[in-house]
Amino acid sequence: MIRYTLQCDQGHRFDSWFPSADGFEALATARQLDCAICGSTAISKSLMAPSVTPARDKTVKSEAPERPLSTPQNETEQALAMMRRQIEKNSDYVGVNFATEARAMHSGDSPTRAIHGEAKLEEARKMLEEGIPVLPLPFLSGRKTN
């Protein structure tokens, strides 16, 4: 695994892990990387300093404490994390059955409740055309992440 500091075309910087340098290049070329702040898919590597521990003195500690990448780094990430907790707390996760559940509630075949899950882009478009109110969430379900 390799950790890169990335930057979008709007100047936002963030870190991400990749299986290899080729893995980063493949995702960047396919525009499958996006900025956590603005959503831009124009992502490039930013200048970064490697984290190297001196070989002779293993007792030297980093000046900055290590924290998991899942820890929100700024106000925007904190707001997104809070929104995610609220959505997951106050709605039912229906997974890939999202479109089926949303249609059943819209037609009155199922009781109305707050749900979240996954739908393909084309399926979401069809639901919007049918008058079913749906919107994308700015995060993946916790069940879909490592």
C-alpha cells in the first residue's frame, strides 16, 4: 500500500491510500478519484514528504501524532461525518434493494420511512422521472468501505 497526498484542480489537498503507483494511475486516468471537498475529478499527486524512520534510532517519535485516515481532517469532513451518522441513525439501510423499496413506498405498497442504499445512475434517473424523490449521498455506506 502507498499513501499519496492528492490535490484537485481547485487546490484542495487530501490523502488517500492505493495498492500501488499503477493503481493510482489507473483510477486517476479513469477519473474515478474525486475531491472530498468539492467533488472535482481532476486529481493529481501533490508534493509530499516521505515518512521515514531513521534506521539507527528506533526511539525517535514523529512530531505529529498519527491518526487514522478515517478521522475527519477539516470542518467539511467533520460536517460530512456528522451528516453520515445522522442518516445512518435515522434511516434504514436497504442496500441494492433501494430502487425496489423506494418504488414500493411511492406506490403505497410499503409504509413510508427514511431509507438509504445503492442504486445505479440509470436507475436513479428512472426513479426521478417517475416522480420518486431521491438524491445521492456524498459518501459510501459503511458496509461498502474497508
